Amino acid sequence: MTLQELGIDRPKRDSAHGAPFVDPLTELGNARHLKETVCTLAAERASDPAPFTIGLANLDGFKPINDLFGPEAGDQILRQVAHRLKACVPEGATVTRTADDEFAIVLPLVFERRSAEKRGQMLKEVLSSPFALGDRNVRLSASFGFAVYPFAGDTFDDLLKSADTALYRSKRRGRGQITVYSQEIAQEMKHATQLEQALRNAIIAGGIDVHFQPIVDLRSDRPVGFEALARWCDADLGYVSPAVFVPFAEERGFIDALSEMLLRKAARAALSWPEDLFLSFNLSSVQLMDPATSARLLAIIAQVGLDPRRLELEITETAAMADAGTAQRIVTELRAAGVRVSLDDFGTGQSSLGRLRDFSLDKVKIDRTFVSGISTDRTSEHIVKAIVSMCEGLELAVVAEGIEHSSEALKLKALGCGLGQGYFYGKPADADATLRYLSEHYRDTAVR
């Protein structure tokens, strides 16, 4: 089999522009060199397809380092990465630089998944050591995607696409991950693409529903507000959990569109409730890193006509810590407009007391992990008691989440917890069912 049959035309050297196969920064081969290397190796093995592997390595967090220290420092790091990779690959392997912070490795003697993973782990450890930048050191991690010929593709383009798919999956899973392409991964990525398209279309069409779960005054068991929760049932995909599609929207960059559509729907529904009931709505970590968030949210409720004093926004400690300075400004702007802000999942973060000190908050929600054990576990009981007492001293309202049994409700009442939420008081329900709930549970008030 010839190089042309494998999808490559051998490039001609151009003396006017130097060697066409060399990356001038690192002096490694470039993308053209990678293509010729892979196709030559495939041609040699075409008659008896002995496997080989190509891997892609992408530096995690390189752009912030480049922005912080400047492009010259970034170039130094790239040269050091090139040197380390070249020094630790086995004899006969080829290392190339194929993009800004992406490198490719051709491994002729790596024949299967476990060997590729083992090689990836070795390369990952080599790149995890500090990089010297003058008198300072910086640390980076790298993510890897591997594809084994001919199982992941028998042409250069297919093989590279498979390696790129594996790399993309590694990046989705977090920093420093290693993935070897397989049919299962291909199906997973195909499903992710289908999910993305369906979710984008649903957002445009307003096809994500809002359900509402009551929040009650534990002294009277009377509803004082509702938390808005997203629900999605797609015609082709069926029911998709918000635990799947909300993080997916964050990852793919359209959480703002999803959140704003849901807030508009929820605020409109809240107009039909008695005016002293509040609407609780969750903000994502991405929104808490965007300085324009407060203006956008306030504009939505102004358009709908909802009094900002009836809106309560829930943030998690993890989300607030992603960019604490921006998050603080957003919270301050929202509270200045009359919106209340509560800290969700309290007790599960690493520095919850620090968040209470640093942020001006109105309410704390005790995580369900403590509430579920309050009737039988003394430790959980003491933790809840301490949180209630502390919040009382700080003049913060307290909501206990995840109340599922009367015994939990009674214990929380005895501990002085003011508000509660959970299946015991009501499951999330759509707007119409919420109005029916109010007609049954909201005493002495006619629902508009």
C-alpha cells in the first residue's frame, strides 16, 4: 500500500521556508511530520496489520500560565515539555508538536490498551514535575488520548480523529486524565453530541420545564416559598436528569441561556402565587464568574414583573470559591437590588465558615446528608444543632433540606430549625400542580 492510498501526499521541501517537517520552536517534527510518520508506518504494516499507537498530549491550564507570565515564558515551558517527552519515549518512537500546547507521540511497539495507558501514566508523571521559569517554578498537568492502529482507524485521518476523541474525553473528565479510544468511548461521545444538540434545541424552543418544591415554616408547616428545579423529557432521549444536563450545559458553554430561560419561566409562574411567597432559584459556578450575571438576572425579573424581594438565589460554596472576588461583587449587587442570597449544601465544603464571613448572605441550607441521619445518628444531630445555633447568632435563616420522614421534621423543630424542605412536605411539581398544592396548604389566602 502506498502513502497516497493511505491519504498522504509526500510534501516537497521548500528551501525558501526552511524544513517543512520541523516545528521551529521546539525543533520537534510538526503536524506534517506526524502525518508522514504514521502513514509510512501504516504502509509498512498494511500487508500484515501489526498494531501501533499514536497518542496526543495536551497541557492542562497552559493558557492561564501563558497569560500570567507572558509568551516568552510559555515558549520556555513548551521547549521543556518537548525535551522531556523526547527524553522519555522508547527508542523508535516519534514526538511531534501539532498545535500550540499539544504534542503527538507515535509508539510503534505499543500494541494494546493497557500498554498505552501505562505509557501515558509514565508521560504524565514526567510532565508533572515543576517547570523552571527563571527564579520561579510552575506546575502543569497534561491530559492524554491514545488510539491503536488498526482498531481505532486504518487511515491517518481516522486514527488521528480517534486519538482526538479520546483526548477530548480525557479533558472532559478533568485534569491529568488518560483515555484510550474504544468503540464504547465512540458511542459515549456520539451520545454526548446528540445530547448537546437536543439540549440546545430544547433551550431555544423553551422545552425545559420548571417544577417547584415547597419550602415550609417548620413551626406551622405552612409553605413560605418554592425552589425552582429544572426537568427535561426529550422525545428521543426520554427523561434526562438535571444532574446530567445542567453540568453538561456548563461544560458546553450555554448554561447562561438555560438558566435565563428557566428563571423567566419560574418568575412568571411565581406571579400566580400569593405575594408573600418567595421563589428560590439556583445559580451555577459559571454564572458566579461572570460580572454581567447580576444585571442579566435583574433585567429578566424586571421584564416579567416579579418583585426582586420575592427572589432568592442559591449559591454553593464550591461555586463561590471558583472566583470569590467576582462572586462577592455579584452577591453584593443582587442584595442591593433586594434579592436574597442563600448558601446551599452548607457543611459539605472545605471552608464554609469562611464563606459566611466573606459573603453577605441571608440564609443557609443544611445539606440533606446531615438531615437524613438526624433521627438515628448523634453526630448528625449535633452538627445540625451547631449550625442552627451559629446561624441564629449571625441572624441567618436556616433551611433543612431532604426531610423525608415525620421523625426528621419533629427533631428539626425541637432543635429550633426554622424552615424545611423535602419529600415529606412535597415533591417537585409543575406550575399547575403547585397551584393546586397552594389551594390545599396555604391557609386563609386565595391563589390569584
